[in-house]
Amino acid sequence: MPINDVHHFYHGFNRFGQQNSMSKHQHAIPYAPIQAIAFVEQEIRSNSTTSAPQKARNTQRTRTTFTQKQSERLETEFNNQQYMVGIERRTLAKKLKLTDAQVKVWFQNRRIRYRNEKKRKPEEKTRKLDILKRDTFGKP
């Protein structure tokens, strides 16, 4: 049985998948070409030399900073409609020289900010009303 035969992946099995008769102390050893072993060893070495924080640092993206013109236009569009999808978003992104993803994320973040502002407004009105009552009636 030749070792380099494509049909034989293990010494202990023939090409029909039946186990050859082997003594108790013999083990089937997988066949792997020298190049494959060298490649695996190289991969192990390269992975072990790069630490996890170093990998994370390399994959972090930079924060997008919008110009004043871009911000103003995005705010204007948001005031017109809170959800921008499809062709409209791509067109706006192209006009502002941004990616579709940047515009999408900007709108997501702006909607969250809008909801948070909306929640805070009643609290501010209540606080102002409490101050007015206190000033008017002199109660603490």
C-alpha cells in the first residue's frame, strides 16, 4: 500500500474504509504532506506572537467626525423625516461624501438622542413648575 496514494488518508484503513488487520500495539497514523505540517506550524507561531489586545487595537476603527455642513444637512434631513432608507440614504451619503453606513448610523444615533431629549423635557417642565410654586407660595 503506497503512502502517497490519494485514496489512503490513514495507514490503518484501505480505500473502501475497512480497517486493515493491525496488532494491538499498532496505531493508525494520519498521513499529512510535509508542506501542510510546515504551514500549520507557521500559523501556530504567527498566532501565538500576536497578543489579543494588539489584535483588538488593529481592528478598532476611527471615530467619524462630521463637518459643520454635513451635520447641518443631516439635521435638516432628520427634521424632515426621522427614518431615511434605501436610495434616499445612498443619495444623501453621496452628496455629503460619506458612506451609506455612516449616514445610517448617524440616523440611528440621532433617533436615540431625540428619544432621550423627549424623555428629559417633561422632567424639566416639572422642575420649573416646582420652582415657580416654591417662589409663589414660599414652600420648600
